Amino acid sequence: MANSLHINERQTYCHFCSNDTGTPTAPGTKSWWQTIRSQNGVRFGVIKATEGISYVNPYAQSAWAACNAVNGESGTGLYHFLDWQYSGTKQANHFWSKVQSLTNPTYNIKGSILAVDIEEPNGSSSTGTPSVTVVNDFINELSAKLGGFLGNLVIYANKDT
């Protein structure tokens, strides 16, 4: 997966992700997020934090801090890319532990946008577990971590999922 930046049609949000093969030059800076906000009307950003049960975006912390400095806590979020090889529970635990370590200790995670990126067009995971089970397990585990609160959870999916 290469670096990617997506700004929706209404220009109200963007999301940035990167993996070890791509090096972002600007999304980790406050000036980059200020430019995106002023030129495109972007009101919040969501940064890829994790994928599966082990991957952590090495640029997530700097991108989160920069986006948060421009958009504030309610305008900054983190997302997990669901990997169908693993249980939703294990992935939620991985995401939760990394979200806590990426954010400021005084940061109110419940005030943030937390998202799960679901891209599975065939309805079942590579393990044979139906996709809906993996997604439900992820959401249920994340809900437990948040004390039952899911007010800012976003499910991000393509039209074929």
C-alpha cells in the first residue's frame, strides 16, 4: 500500500495512511494540515494507526499530533484496517493498545473519531469466518474497552463490502 490521502467530495474530511514502504513528507506537520484545512475546507482527519494484530503505522503519532493541533480532539481520529486473517477481538485489542500509546495521556479517546476500515468484497474472511462475525467481534471488544461508549465509532467501507 502506498501513501494515500483521500479528501471526500464535500471536502469535510481527509484520511492519511502510510506503510513502511512509503515515507510521508508533509502529513506529519501542522502546516500541512493547516493548508489542507484552509484550501479544501477539511474539518477533520483520520489517520491509519494499525492493521491486523501487529502492524503499527510508524508515522501515525506525528500525523495525529499535527492534525490534532489544527483540528482539535473532536476533529482528529485514528483508524484500524481490518485484516480478515485474524479475529476481530485480537485486532480490537491491538488497535486499542496502540491508540492509547499514540495519544496524549490526558487525551479523551471518547471525544475522538475511532474508525475501522472494512474492505472485503466477498462476505467471508480468509479464515472462513463470516466477515460480519469479525466486524462484530471488533466492535464489541472496542465497545468494552470504551465502557460501552461507541458514539464516535465510524465504519469505513467501500461500496462492495
